[in-house]
Amino acid sequence: MAETQHPHGHSHSHVHDAASIAERLREKGYRLTPQRLIILAAIENSDEHISAEDIYEQVAARYPNVNISTVYRTLELLKKLGMVYEIDLGEGRIRFHSEGSGHHHHLICQSCGRVIDIDEATLSSLRDVLLREYGFQAELRHVGVFGICKKCREKKSGGR
Amino acid sequence: MAETQHPHGHSHSHVHDAASIAERLREKGYRLTPQRLIILAAIENSDEHISAEDIYEQVAARYPNVNISTVYRTLELLKKLGMVYEIDLGEGRIRFHSEGSGHHHHLICQSCGRVIDIDEATLSSLRDVLLREYGFQAELRHVGVFGICKKCREKKSGGR
DNA sequence: GTATCTGCAAATCCTTTGCAAGTCA
DNA sequence: TGACTTGCAAAGGATTTGCAGATAC
């Protein structure tokens, strides 16, 4: 089963082990299937954000008959249970990550497509403001900010 | 579904009139077609963020034979020229807005779908930090931040 | 045993593309 | 006229759905 890797080496490892997953699913009346466990493991083992297609490939390697619709249905369920989160990097497809994957943010250049990782702390004050002023608990685990990167600004070229 | 609250009722004047549009298109070697004018007008006249489908409907009302592919191609062009901008509210479809529409940001509740508008100033310090520390010019005209809204946090219910 | 899940196939939704005909400059 | 644009139709990719058979409990 899933060996959960935590890139930052936090002491509170294994937020979801097999037992807690089972418990969490069961207490809501859901069943524990191998597909669900493998799918969650794929997400947790991925250091990066992972797409439904990526998950499907990983799962299919061990479980040849799975169907991608099962992946989507399971993702829907895990989202609802708060066990996985979405991030949209503007690629026309959604990516997923679990609680355990490192918190960081991305600057996505709309000109050259470059993705720059930035520090978590850069957005932490924003989270505080949103919570204080709007009572809104922002999901800032993985945020994409669009714009123009330094290099492209220096080029300052354009057009056709 | 998505309940949209819009505190600001600004009616912005048109930054791009027919003459400046024509100029801007021509200087890049593009032609001025009625479709392009109507599409841009639809975006500018929309107080809200407007989807390609919305634009298509508006255009089709006056220009019955337009095809939605023309809308997409024109949007691509106007984006390249910096005359319209995209915003992704996580609906599985992209919305568009022009320079003229008010700058503001959205808190999108992942639980109930509510969209809460927040003030531009809330993110202005973030823009400064990103520019100063990363040389990154963030496109923060219209930003969507995902999370859980106050009401849903109070309910604290879940699943199924 | 039976309600929940899954695989399969087909459908849906949004967006893109090839191509021949139409149009702006 | 001739390059740029469009309409049309068809393709494309991501995600969803109906349904009958399989499975967890």
C-alpha cells in the first residue's frame, strides 16, 4: 500500500494511512476499494501536482483494468472528503494534490509559459487578511498567479 | 449554484472606441471586420466576466451567421494584443474581460460555489512583493482565490 | 444479500483546426 | 487582386454519465 512521502520531512507524517482512510470513508458510508486506495496513494506519492491522466497511468500499471472514469469519480469523492485538493494552472486540465505535498506557489508566465516556484510565506499575509476581513479560509496550498516574467518583460518584444 | 454578489456597480467608459481599435489592429497588420468589432463590444459592454458562449450568443443576435469558432479566434487575437484578459473561475470554462471592466478579485467557495468579490487593494501589496522580489509582473486584474466561505465553515457539515 | 462501486461505451462540454469560400484593404 | 478572415464541419481533449455486472461489507 501507500507509503506516504513527505518532501519536507515534517514530524507529523502519514496524514492518511490505510487505517485512517478506511475510517474516514466508512464513517460516511463509503466502501474501501483497492482502486480508491491506489488512487490516493498515487496522489500522495507524487511530489508534483498530478493530473487525472497521470493518476490513471500509475493506477493502470498495477491495476490493468481500471477505467479513467473511476479515477474521476474517486477524485470527486476525495475532494468532497477533503483528502485531495485541486489546482488549476491554466493548462486546460485540473491537477490534484494531497494534504501532504509541500505548500508552495507558482508564478506562471503568460508569455513564455515558464513556471516559477515561490516561497509559501509570500502569500501567508494574504491568507490572514482574507480570513480576518472576509471570514474566508483561502486554499492557498498551491496557488497559481498569472503574469509576465522578468525575462519576457526585458525582451519587451511583441506582436505576431 | 454560484451566487454572485457584486458590490461595485461601476459603469466604465469605453477605453477602446472604434477608431482606436481599428488603429491597433491595423498597425499589427490585422483587418477590421464587423465580427471583431461586435465581439469586442460584447466584452466591453458586459459588466461581468463573459464566456465565449455568452459572447457568441450576443454576436449571433446581430450577426446570425457568425460561428463560435470565429469568437474563439478573435478572442485569441484580442488576448495577444492585450485588449482582453482571461479569468478562470474554476468553472471548466474561461471567462473574458476588457481593460475597462473594474479591477477586482473573487473568493470562490469550493463548497457552495458562492463567489464573493473583494477589493482590489487587498492584493496590491502582493503585487508589489512579487515585482520586487521576483521581477514578476503579476496580472492581478481579476484573480480567483479558492477556499471555503464563512457560511460553509460555520455549517462545518460534510459529505453526501 | 444488497447497496455501493466499477468497467465499458457513449455522451457532453469546451475549444481547436482544416479547408474552401468570402471579404477587407 | 491577394492576403487575411470567416463559416462550416469535423476533430480534439478533458470530464461525465447510464447501465449492467462485480464487489465490499
